[in-house]
Amino acid sequence: MTRGSEPGGQLPPEARRRVLRAALLRPWALIVLVIGAVFFAITLKWWALPLTLATYAALVALAARDPIFQTLVLEGREKARSAARDRARRAAGLSPEARVRRLARGETRDRAETALEARERVLTAIEGSDKETRDLLADTIRALNRTAELLVDLAEAREQAAGDQKTEASETVDAELSRAPEQFHALRSEVVRASIESGDDALLRVSRIEKSLNETNRRLQELRTAM
């Protein structure tokens, strides 16, 4: 999430104005205006003006809606580069496990691998439950996948930002990675209980599971943004 954004990915009004202003002044968009104006001045073709304005508006709209451009405007070039790398990695289809294996061997990688192994046991428990429980836990699976991505994001940021150097942020990341397996073990127990319950009891337990995961993901995302 871009810093200062609201729930659901919406930017607050001031941030939206900053992004729109930057999009309006983006060099490529301004070049389109200049080329269109020069072409009209030379040819006096009336259709050149609306076509130029429509193209300019489309470029502005695309830029303003692009999360990477938003990050560039609101958080700086380095954050935007990191977001671009994340997008490329997702496009390449790398799993969290594959990403962790690309980290240098050491404590950070070990913590992340242990966390992912514990998360895999939660998924195994879900897959081993009955169809009704699996249907109830469909959103939980998506949240678990997001948790894994965020934990690996933090492991990568920890390695890139500080190496072996201890900072407050790196120590917080170390603590989150170390705590994750225990949290996943507790979550697995909740999944098993949900699978043997039914009706309102099962719904209530699944609701608690999802609430806990969503809170975890929000905390991890905030920490990732601060790195």
C-alpha cells in the first residue's frame, strides 16, 4: 500500500491531487500536447486537436492510476523501483519459496524458510478438511498467500537494507520472521477446530481466523512500507 493510502487502496484527497498534478506534467504527456499543437499549426486539420487532447487525457489517466507512478510521486524513486521489481517478480510467477531460495544463506533466509514451512502446514490442514470447510476458508487461503508474500518482502528488504547491521527496523523484521512459525502453528490448530465444527460455530471461528490474518497482513505491510 502506498504510504498514506486509505483502506481499499484509495488515496486520500491530498495524495490524489499530488499524483494528478504530476501526471498532468509528465514529460511524455506534454510532448504529445506539443506535437499535436505543432501538427495542427502546420496542417490546420481540425481533428488533430481533439485527438491530441484525448491522447493526453488517456496518458494522464493511465499514469494517475498506476501504483508504481503513485509510489514514485508520493514516496520517491527508490520505493518506485522496489515496487517495479515486485511487479516484475509477480509477472514472472515466482513463488514465495522460490524467492526465499534466492536469498543469501544466513539467519534471515533460515527464519523466512521456517515461516513458510509452517504456513505450508496450515494450507495442508485446509486441503485435508471437508469441502464445506474448504469453501469457508477460501478467503483465508488468499490471506495466507498474501502473508507469505509480505514475509518474503520483509526478508528481502532486511537483507538489502542492512545486511548484518542491526537497526530498529531490521530487529523488528527479525522478530516478525521469528514469530511467524508460532503464529502459523496456532492458526493451524484453529483450522483443525473449524473442520470439526459446523454451522455458526464454524463460521465464527473462520471469521476470527480471517480477522487475525488481516491484522497480521496490515502490520506486515506497514512495516514493509517503512523499510
